[in-house]
Amino acid sequence: MKRRLVKVIEKNKISPILISQRLKRLTSIVYKLDLNPQMGLGGMQDLGGYRAVLKDVKDLYKLKAILENTNHYNRYEKRNDYVESPKTSGYRSIHYIYKYSSRVPEYDNLKVELQIRTKLQHNWATAVETAEIITKTSLKSSQGPDEWLILFKIVSSLFAIKENLPVLEEHEDMTMQELMVQCYSLCEKLNVLDTLRALRVTTEHLEKQKFPGDYYLIHIDTEKKGVTINVFNKSKYELATQRYLEIERAIDDSKSAVVLVSATSFKDLKKAYPSYFLDTSEFLNALEKINANCIKLKLVKMNA
């Protein structure tokens, strides 16, 4: 299904930032089932997921129209548009749920989720994942320290203003400058910029090695601020899955995380899952610009 998406995008001359796929982490599956016990494993829509990140809203809506006006996929089931109607957390993306058609009985009817979002929306979402590692909470499920939740809501609305999209309902009566001041104040109070900078892990030396392969097993240690990567080709997929499960069972969730993903190159992998490399560079750049503009416009004092 990811290959089909690539063909559709190429045919319609859309230039995506990245296209990637992943299998849901075991701990994420258990957590979601705990939150929704009546759903059951068979009702989970995103055990298998793939994603397209587009450069801007124009390309996002172009792809959206193509997906909804052509019949090139297996059985399309439903769409959740969190761009026009963002989640209360500030999350924005468009989700499509499909049922996979296969001659192999155990694969037939399995649900697969496609997410499409802009680069700015992607930067926000991956920064939330990194902050979850810091706070050891599920911010994207609106669980965690109130001030962190408020910060990401504010940034989501500021990003929406930049993309000419609806702000969160709770921010409809606020000006952009008021949102910027709140963002600045929370960044200062929570020491957000310094914290995210400190967690950054340099991976240039890894990129130089190119890491040819089909599957990447990423193990992140938040205490040591390090990332270990094992690369597997298609013929070693079962071994990769076995290693993933071994690490998943052994790790202390408060200190480590592990994920098995597929990407066309190590560079694409890092783009698709920057939170697993503790790399929030683009999100940091956006926050720094917001805060610098607050000072430039004299909305706050330098040492506020």
C-alpha cells in the first residue's frame, strides 16, 4: 500500500518531504487497549501504519482530493480529518483507514492507517513525542503536566495561523501576539529550549555510514542520551522482529524506548522519526523564532 501511494504521488507530480511506514510498538498497543478495553485488538486501526509528509497545505489538500476521488486503494473504510478539526491536544493530521485485501486468509481484512500531514504539523507531532520521553507521560493523549499540554496547544494554534488553518477552539478569541507571549512565558518557565537542546543526539557520523537496509531497529536510552541502531535487510525481517520483541520485553519504559521501522534510507528514517533520535531541530527553530519575535516586537522584556 505504501508503494501504491508512492506511485500516486509521483503520477500527480507531488514532491513529498518523506514517505515512511511502521509497525505499532507493543507497549503502545497495550497502552491503547488499556485506554479502550472494549475496542479489542481486532478493532485497532493502526497496528500497521504508513505516512506521507507534504511540504505545505497546498500539497496536503491536493493529495487529500486525489485519495478521496479515485478508487486505487483496497477497501477504504473511513477518514478522520484532524486538520480541519484538530484534536484538543493540538494534534493535526488526516487519517485514512483501509482494509487490506489479500488471498492469504490471516492477512485479509487487516486494517491499515495512512496519515498525511504537512511538514509543520509533523514537526509539532514529533516534538510532542520527544517531550513525552522527557515528561514520561502521554502528552498526545492529553495526559501529563498541564503546562506542557498548554504549551503544545499554543504552538499548534500558532502553527495553524502560519498555515491559514483553524486555531484550537479555546484560542479563537486570542490574538497571535497573545499566543506568542504565552508561548514565550511557558518556554521560559519550563526551560523548554535548553531541555530540548540538551537531549539532542548528534547522528551525522551515522548518516555517513549510509546504513543500507530495509528495516531499522532503533533503541533509545534517555538517561545516556544515546541511540543504538541495528539494520536488517528483507530476508532478515523475522530476526529483526524477534530482536525487537526481546528488547521491548526487557526495557524499563521510563528510561528506554524501542521501535522497528522501515524507510528507504537512514536519512529518510531520521526525518520520519526524529523523536527517536531526540532531534527536534526544526521545532526548536520555530520556537526560537516565536520567542525572538516576542522580544523584537517588545511584547516581553528581555529577562522576563
